[in-house]
Amino acid sequence: MTPLRLIQTGLWTLAALLLLATVWPFVAPSSPDDGDAVGRRPARPFLVPSAADLALPPLETFSETLNRPLFTATRRPPSPLATLHGQAAAPAPATPERTGPKGERLLLGTYLLNGIVVAADRKIVMLKHVGSGKTLRVGEGETLDDWTVASVTADQVTLRRGDREEKMSIRERK
């Protein structure tokens, strides 16, 4: 046999072995305990966390969260001077002034004051929600977005929430 013929035989043998290795997983008989798990990875065990893994850290680790009041607009702790004067926290800033599409002043930054109706014992404020365009009628003593309509006069409405107050006159809406 010539050396060229020997190399060709070796290459054909190598090609046959590679083909057999490629096809073998598809044609090999499966054992009865394999089921239809042929070709799948073995399942990893499911680890159930212990009660110690689910336990919350001690309350002291949340000191920064506890020092920042959740319902204070600035989320800053009260200053020592405010604490000395008996104030619990810094007062929340007033509702920001926002204007409507035509430059009108908005009540609570969301509502356009359309009108005030005072008739006998019934006092109603007519508002329009700028985002949805929905018209609302709110009477004196009723609530609107957690604000209470504290008083309604012929030309002014006063809304109150806690110690905060927002007033708007029918004349100043533009």
C-alpha cells in the first residue's frame, strides 16, 4: 500500500467514526428506566428555604428608614430647632402652582375651577379635571383627592387637608 492510499484510508475511517458519533445518540437503544428523558438534563433538586433564611433582619438595620418620616414631603427628619419648639416635622410644602392648557391657575394642580353655585343651603363647586376632561361637582363638606371642601362662598372655595389649606377665587383662576 502506498503512503497516499494509507492516508486516504485513515481519513475515510476518521470520517466514518465522526459520523457514527454524531448519529449514535439518535439511534442507540434507550434503557427502560430512561423513559422519555433521553437528551434532557438531570433535574436539579429544589431547595426549600429554611425559616432562618426567611427571617427579617433586626429593626435596628432600618434606622435610616425610621428616621425619614414617610408622610412628610421632604422625607427629612425634623431639625433639632423644630423639635425644640414642639414641631414634629417640617411643614409640607404647599401644592405646586400649575397652569392649565390656556395658562389658567389650577386648583390642587389638577382641577380647573369652572364655577361656584350657592343656592339656599346648598354650596357646590364645579371643577374640571385637566387630564381626563371629566367635570365634577363637589359640595361643601365633601372630599376631593383627600382634601375636604372646607368652605364655599359666592366667589371663593377653600380646601383643607390637615393643617394645609388651599384657596382659590373664581376671579383669580385666569
